[in-house]
Amino acid sequence: MEILLQEWLSIKGLILFTIGLLAAIIGVLFGAAGFILMPSLLLVGIPIHTTVAVNKFATGISALSNVVSFVIKGRLSLKKYFSFMIVSSLGGVLGALFAILLSEQIMNVVACISLIFAFMMVLRSNKWIVKDVKKTEEQRINKLVPFAISMYDGCFGSGSALMNITYFLKKQHHYLKAVELTRMISLSSCTGAFLFYYFTGIVNWGIAIPVSLGSIAGSFLGLKIIPHIQTKWIQIILPIIFLFLIVQVVTDLIQ
């Protein structure tokens, strides 16, 4: 325990905390925490599967802090969406299983195809980003979509929350509601995936703890910023983030 504490308080621990902080802010605002977290952890020398496991733990803890806040404030009903949480948890477990069985190359191919498909959806977003909640009726959510995205999240992760936000916006949910539902889905899929990685012995607590502490702080900062986000910013920033994610995955495929 003393060794772990020294590691968390070291320069490396501070770097990991900062990575978690920045990733969570980006994740809450635009659903692209993996764009910061995954490459950053790999850059400091963390192995790919350990990186994915840490990503699931940190993102799950960050999402949990948000979901608890939403429930306490009465903005989110776990009873209403309990079935979605179960489905997303199963998706996360299956995704983690595939991550262990599949090579990194195949994972990147799947990620690239998924991100390109989601990017095409975002390009059509001008017609379905909700500007006036009172005049817009929310459409029914298909459980299959969160399940598929949760599988992708458990396996790879980069862009999964952004895909969920995009889907909920498409179903006429306003942006803040889309973020709330996405954090709930992220909590479920990350919990399922993390438990699988934990029982297979992949988790490194010396890395996971400082990143997660940063993620908790970043998630609350992100929520403070959301009310100030304007619709026109969303329409510009979402496609740009998707493009960066696609470029990142394609670069990994070429190398």
C-alpha cells in the first residue's frame, strides 16, 4: 500500500491524474474521452490491454459520479432505464471478451468502420439537434443500439460515448439529456467490461487510481461547462472530433 501511495504522489501519478482530468472534461462535453485517454496512456508506455482496462475503470468511476448527481437532483430515473443498464452491461462484457480474443489490428479495423458510420450520421445532424425541447417529442430508444455501442465500448472504446450522444440526439433528446443518458450507458458498459478485465488480471491499480481521481474531477468540471454549450458549437465540434478519431485509428492501422 505504501508503494502504491508513493507511486500515486509521484510525477508519474500527477501526469496520470492530468490525463484523466482532461479526458473526463472532453468526455462529458463531447463523448470523446478515449481520444485523450487512450493515446495518452499508450504514449507514457502503458500496454494496450492495460490501457483499455484503465480506460474502462476511469470512465466508469467518472460516469458513476455524474449518474449519482443526476439521480439525486431528480434528472435521471434508474428505474425507468434499468433495462438499458443491464443490456449495456452485457454489451460491455462481450466487448471485453472480444478484446481479449481479437488482435489489435482487427480491433482497429472495427473501430475505423464504426467511426466512419457514426461520422456520416453526424454530418446529417443539422436536422435533428434539438433547439426547443418543449416543442419536440422524444422518440423511442431501441435497446439494440446502446447494446452494440456498449460492445464496441468494452472492446475498444474511443468514440463510443460520442456515438451514444449522436444516437440520442437523433432521437430528438436535447443535448443535456443526451449527455445524461450517455453517462448512464457508459457507467453500465464500463462496469461490465472492467469486471471482465479485473477477473482476467489485467488491471494495474497504480495506474487506474490516479487516472480515475482525475476523471472524477474532470467529470464535475465538464458538467459545469455543459449549460454554456451552444447548439451551433455542437454542430461544428462533433464532426471535427469524429474526424480526429478516424485519423487516429487509421494511423494505428497503417503503422
